[in-house]
Amino acid sequence: MKDGRELRMNRRVLFEPDHTEISVPAGTLLSDAARLAGVFIDAPCGGRGVCGKCAVTLVSGGEARSVLACRTRVSADCTVRLPDTAFLRPLSEGASRSVPFEPYAGARADVPGACFAAFDLGTTTIVCYLLDAGSGDPLAVRGMQNPQSAFGADVISRASHALSNGYEPLRTAAAGALNELLQDACAAAGRKTQQVVLCSVVGNTVMHHLLLGYPVDALVRAPYRPYRADPLTLAASALGLSAHKSCVVLLPPVIGGFVGSDTVACMTATAFDESTVPTLLMDIGTNGELALTDGTRRACCSTAAGPAFEGANLSCGMRASRGAIDRVRAEDGKLCLSTVENAPPAGLCGSGLLELAALLVSEGVIDESGRLQPRGALGARVTDADGQKAFLLFELGTSGVPLLLTQRDVRELQLAKAALRAGIELLCESLSLPVERIERVLLAGAFGSRLSPAALGAIGLLPRPLVDRTESIGNAAGEGAKLYLRSRRLFETSEPLARGTAYLELTSAGGFTDRYVDAMSFPSERV
């Protein structure tokens, strides 16, 4: 029998393929060991062991086996092999605007080789953009999965975790990620972090509050108000950033409980306040942020779209990383798939989900109510799996099991798309603007850049008249963050931009429930 001293002995854990090693006490969960080592392991369910997305290969004692990191404890020295899906290639470009280079006056100009850093602190991913301090030109871009994903896939899960277990683990995870990205970006550009003299950070309201250590209790219950919404100018050291000792961080304002400074940055990047035609801005992800202008007035809202668009909570869902099925079409009655990096299919990401659903709706395999039906040429792929209908997407994924779109997955999609459609309609109603009068629809974000407007229309997420008026604008939030570094005027005007945009809280808006229920249905005929 092992005595207490042996049970407390540390074990070596090596994470591959990036060769990160850490020593932890025996009995430590692999997910906790990864967090301590700064290694990302996806955990959309917050470590409850129900999503299966934290699966890794554990090699110990000459044996290799697949385990869930959130349910497996370290008992001996071991190697943990991470899947390719743990690594991120960020979207580096987005819609922007030309402005005079007039940076924040407080930025140090006397530091040799000085540079600026803009951060887009997203729920799922974080991106760092390094800029030359003399010209504003790009030097390097680095991205990573948000390590806070280990505490849950969505902002409510993370806010709840902070309330139950303390803020520091989430704040530390965010600050650590910013530092890691800053170090990597500087190394790529041949600079040092001590040469970074000005930063900006944009993100949704929960990400903003967790980074700053602000209370989030008011964000998880009605009326969902931020603790603090004004723009901030802070010392980098106050956020734990490893930069020049005089480095200043610019944080633009947030608008409401779930519409943050990332939406303000999107509006800045697209000169949204200068638009003279009715325009809808959509940033679709775990949370869907919407902003609408009729050419004079502006309004915004957030919809709890859920994690389906990020690939979480789907039976074979994954992020848009290597091996993710991101495009789906039919040719001569046969299913044709494409994957990220043309790798063997590993799972289904959000853009692939929407295209698959659009195809199945148009072919009648998914009926108006959302039920899977064995109809048409593709109907032969409808089968039974674990007591529910499922559509066979691919015979054998890289995990060794068939890739299926289940009836439950379709329901998840219905919930997400209904929330967004209801949000669009209520925003239009708030400005007395008929939906068909919207002349431009801007799809922002890494996810939005991959979406097919035709697919959005086919599933009923977008009203039909808007399909041909829709364009992707890339990572506009990141572009806005860069603009705040290049132009002090744009940072200064971010507050009137935010305050001049009315915030609509959908949960208390009259008619939301009825519109939400109506939007659950799929169109009965092809767009």
C-alpha cells in the first residue's frame, strides 16, 4: 500500500507536439496540469465530462490510450498528445479604413524599436496584432485559443465559474494568454516585449470584466448591466502585461451586458456611424452581436446563440481548425466535403454545419419543423444512432468513429438561428425600419468570414431579401483595435459612438418569445 508521501510525489507530464513539460502532484487532473503549463485543451462543457471535446492521447507505461483530460488524473510520469484541433491559425485581416497616423499622445516615442500591440480578446480565440510605432504598419500576427475555454465554452459558464470559484484563475488565464501572444509576436518581428509602448484590448463585456477583475454578478441576471462601461486608459502593469514600464493600454467602452468593446471596434472599423444607408452589422459566434443603423439612428443587441456555431455541443463538432469540415455541397446526388487544410475529416465546424443544414433543408432531408427525414438522393444517409435520427456525414472520422449530424444537433442549430433571426426583427422594429429596407449586411469575425449568405438564407437565419446584400468583412474587431492605436481621435470618439447606440435587451423586449418560436422553423422552400 502506498503511503501519503508517495501519493504526494510530483509526476512529470510532457505535452506534445509543442514539448511543454510540467511537474504536478500525483492525482492532478490532466486538464488542470495543462492549465498550469499554459497548454490549451478545449473543454466546452467546463470540465463536466459530457462534451468529450477534451479527448487526448495519454501515453504512460508503454501504453497509449484516449482519455478525457477533465476526468483523468496523473498517476505516473506520462506524455499527453494533443490533437491538431488544439492549434489556431488566426484570421489576420478585416474591413478597415484609412486614417491619419496620429497615435495616443502618451505613447513613448523615445524607445528604440518601439512598437504597438492590439488584442482582440474573444470568447473562443485571442489574436495579437503587432504594429510599428513609427508608421502603424503591421509587423506580426499571432493567435491562440482562449485558455478560459477550460472553464466553459460560453461567457455565462465562465462568469458563473468566477462567481463560484473566484475571479483570479480566469483573470490570470486571460493575462497569461495576452503575454504569451505578445512574446510570440515580438519574437516573430525581431522585437522585445519591453519595446511595446502602447496596447489596445477589445472584447465582449464578460471578457472585458474578467480581464479587469470587475464583478460579473450583474451580467448573469436581469437586467444584465455592466459594472463599468466607460473607456479606460491603464498602465500595462495594472493588467499584468509584460511590456515597457511606461506602456499604456487603451480599452474602449462597452455598450451593454453582452455588447462589448469588440462591437464598438467593429463599428469603428466600418465607419458605422457615418453610414447613410440602412446597414446591419452581425458578429456571429457563441454570442451573436447585432448592430443596426437606419442611416441616422443606431441600435444594438446581443443574442444567446449558444456554442453550436463554434462547433461545441455538436456530436461531431469542433473548432474551425485542421480537419474540420467547413464546406458541404452535393453533386449528382453525392455528398462532397472540404476540410480546413484539406486534412482528413475530423469533425464539423460552424460554417460546415450551416452549409450542411442548408443543403439538407433544400433537399427535404430536414423538414420545416427540423426533423430529419429519409427523402431524396441524400435521404439514404439518414440512420438511427443512440435512439435518435442522424445523418451520416462521413463514414469514419480521424477519431475512428462515423461523423454524424444528429437530430439533437439540428435542434441546437434551430435554437441558435432562431435567436439571431428574432434579434434582427426586433432591432428593425426598434428603429421602425422594415427588414427589406436594409441595404447592406456586414458579417464580421473569423466565423462570419467563412459563412455563405445563401446558406444563411436557406435556413432562415437571414431574411430572404438580404441574402444578395450580404458581405464578409473579416475580423473587424481586430481592425478596430488597431485603429485605436493608429488614431487617438478614433479612440476618443469611441465613447460617443457607444453612447449614441441604443442597447436593446432582448429578454425584456416585448414580442421576443413569439418571434423566437416562429424563427425555429426552417423555410419550406429553397431560397
